[in-house]
Amino acid sequence: MINEVLHSRLIAFFLGLWAMYCASIGAYDGALFIPMIYATLLLLNHIDQKKSEGSRNAHAQNK
């Protein structure tokens, strides 16, 4: 479920719109804050996938 949300083009589109809106009114903290949260979620998801992939490989090698 989280993968579909994180890799959604619709979410990326709205993040781009939000950043453009905030930049146009001069609120650069708002233009950077939400995409930074999104990037953090992507990074944490990637790390979690690496952990689960590594444990599956280690489990397969032990058999």
C-alpha cells in the first residue's frame, strides 16, 4: 500500500503544484517542507525494502 502511495504520479503532481504555489507567494519554507517529508518517507521505505531483501537472501543462503 505505501509503495503505491509513495510512487504515485498524482502525489508527485500535487507536490509540484504545492511547491510552485509556495514559491510564487514567497513561502519557501512551505515549498521545501512537504517535499522533504516525502523524500524522507521514500528513503525510509527504500531502507526497509533493503533490510527485508537482505534478510530473505540470508535466510535462503542458510538453507
